[in-house]
Amino acid sequence: MTFESRHLAEQWLAGVKSGEEKGRLTKTIDARDLTLADALNRRLEICSDQKSNIEQARQTQRLIDNFPGLMGKRLYEIDEIDILGFIEEREEEVANGTINRELSLISNTFNRARSRMHCVGLVNPIGPTTRLKEAKGRDHRLAADEEELLLRLADKVEGLTHTPIGSIIRFAVGTAMRKSEIARMDRRHVDLDRGTVLIPDSKNGSPRTVPLGLAMRALLREQGPRASGCVWASASAISSAWQRLKRVAIAEARRLASADEALPDLPERLLDLRFHDLRHEATSRLIEHTGWDNARVRAVTGHKTDAMLARYTHLRTASLAAELAALEGGAVVKLHAAGASEHADHQSADTSKRAQWKAVASSTTLLTLLVSAKPIAEIATEFGVSDGAVHKACKRLGVEKQRRGFWLEGRRAKAA
């Protein structure tokens, strides 16, 4: 048995001496024979109330079945060399993200062994620097031609699968709900008068209430007036219908591409598209269309942190580029994503201004152009915010403002 320091060793010895009569010595000695496989299974028992337990049980069994050498070693014998060997073997088979999740499971097992399995002085061989660099997150946004083709062909697939996949796609894009959440939607949790749907048991364990716009309420009314029961379909039925729709759409896209050189990459884009990308698209549209702050957006999407929300947000650069060009010309245009023009008439002037300000206040380039072109007071009035909000944005982004009196001197010069 080894310890990270002499102090820990002395603590362990003192604990053994003081606990001999209470049976702790026996438990500590037994813990020395605990293998990684045993500890992984005990961890599942300790964490049996967690939502992620089912998936982690599958992951645990895969590790035990496929890596008997490492799994059969006693915890106290496993060191950094064993972990590096495991990583090297896994790198030939799976992506770095998968390896990191497995490392997290093993690392948590070591920590649980120390706190709950009497493994006194156990050293965790997995440190912060052990994790691998993961690939860039997905940023596939649902393009207008992809969405149009999928929805146009949905009726054909619905007749074969008896799953309203077209309406489900619209609902996913309109609510940012996960596929599992859509599949578990119960009519008892839908309030069309208030325009809300309750998700009592989300992936991260926290309930949330998702607001429903007029289009989403109409979509739900089309599903019938039943008081209870599943709104849409099971997760497996949704997945099956989605895959069938993709196959039909890809075949149609290839036919279109052979006849129209303007669509050569549509089949490849559809092949890369996943149902979960609809959640990315919905989150991005929510930010682009509403101008809400991150806290409000997270309340809808269910993301726990701003960092996780950022992974799901992919603002269309073409829209931002149009704004930048307009600002350089001395004008400000409204923020709209591609394909969002149909919603423009329903947005209030205040909401539009907030959306514009959100884009400007998060872009060093846009804000720099503004403060170099007009006084702070005029900027604040134009976007419906306070002077202080503009000053704070400049400070946060490191944008240098014009010196005091600059604009007054300019007006005097013009007058002269």
C-alpha cells in the first residue's frame, strides 16, 4: 500500500489503531483486495439513484468485458502507467471523447473507493492532465434547403411509419427539446391556454417548463384533444421514422443534385445531419430571434451552464456580416437568421432592439465601429438601453471610447 505523503500514511495508521475494536481494521484490510471491476460495480450500487446510472451500467459492463487485465487488478496496484496503457489501446478504437468519459468513470470510482469503500490512502492515478483533447463540437445548422426537403417528404414517410415525423421535426426546432423529452411528453403536462409544457424529469435531473409559441400550440392541437397519454411517439419510433426520412431525403437530394449543379453538397449535408442537431438549431434560433440573455435561454433549453449553452449556439455568420456591413455604412439593421423573415412581423420593436443590442454588445468589432461613429448617448437611444449599459459593454469587451469632449469639439468645428 502506498500513500501520497507521510502525513496520509500516519493518518491511516492512527485510524487503524483507533478502529481495531470497532471492526474498521477488518474492512480496511478487505478493501486492499478490491479490484477495479469490484469497485466499479460497488459504485453503481452507491449511485443507483442517479439518472445516468443505466448508461453507466452499460459502460461499466463494457469495460469489465473488454479489459479484463486492468479490471482485474487491485485498486492499490493501479498506477499512471496502467492508465496510459489503457488510453493507448482505446485510441486505436474510439474517439477521445469516449475515452475521456471512460476515464471519468474510472476516476470517480477511485474517489468513491476512498470515501465509501474504506480504501484509506488510495491514490487516484487519473489527474486533470490525463484527459485527452476532444474534437471540436458539432456545428451543423439546419439549412433552409435541408429543412424544406425533409418536411416536403415527411408525409410520404409518415404513411409508412405511422409516426408524425414532420410535426415532430417542427416541434423540436420550435422548442429545443431533446428527442427523449419529446418522446415522453404526456398530455397532462401540456397547458395550451398558458402556452407551456412541463418536463418533470429531464436528462440533467431538473424539471423545467418550456414556453410554446402560437405555432407550437397549433401543432399540438393538431394531434387531437385527448386528456392524457403520449403526445407524439416512443423514442425508438421517432428514431426509426427519422432514419427512414433521411434515407428518402438523401435519395431525392442526389436526384436533384444530378439535375441541378447548385445543390451538389445537399446529399452529404443530409447524411451528416442528426436529430440532435435540431436542438442545436433551435437554441441558436432562440438566441437570434429573441435577444434574451443566457439565463432566460437556459431556462428554456435546460442547459446548466453558459459554457454548455455555448456548445449549442451557432450564430449564422452571414447575418452578422450583414450587420457589420450596415454598421460600417452608418446604419443598423435588424438581427434575423436565415429563414426567419416569416417571424419578423410578430416581433415587437423593443424585442428587435434587444436582439440588435445583444449582437452588438457581444461583438468587439461591432461595438468598436459604433463608438467610433457616434456618441454613447446616441447609441443608447438607438438600442433602447441606458448609457451605463453601453459603457459596461465597452469595458467588458475592452473597446476604447472617444475621449471626453470629442463629439462636442466636432460639432463646434462643423458650426464654425
